[in-house]
Amino acid sequence: MVIATRPFGAFVALDGWPEALGLAKVSRMPRGMVLPAPGERVAGEVFWHEDHNHQVLLRLDAWT
């Protein structure tokens, strides 16, 4: 679920991973798409993660 949006992307809480924070960056978003709103449920793919601080970069399904 999207927990916040900023000009650079959307922060996403990951089901089953409460210690992780996902980020869907606008730089990976196709032209004409908009960021999902806070509270919206989204699905996507992890394309990068950092184990030591639980950061995850996402590619949202709605963008593919």
C-alpha cells in the first residue's frame, strides 16, 4: 500500500515485510502515468534492494 508520495516517487509498505520500505521512483514511470495516491494498494516487482537498511526499489505493475 502507498504510504506517501513525494515529487520524486511513492513510498510503499510491503506486505509481509514490515521492516522494509519500497520506493517507486518517477524516473521509472512511463510518460503520461501518475503516481498512485496514498492508501492505494499497488503491485509490482522488486528490481533492487539493500539488505542492510531494508530499502527496496520497485517497478509498479501499473507502469508496465
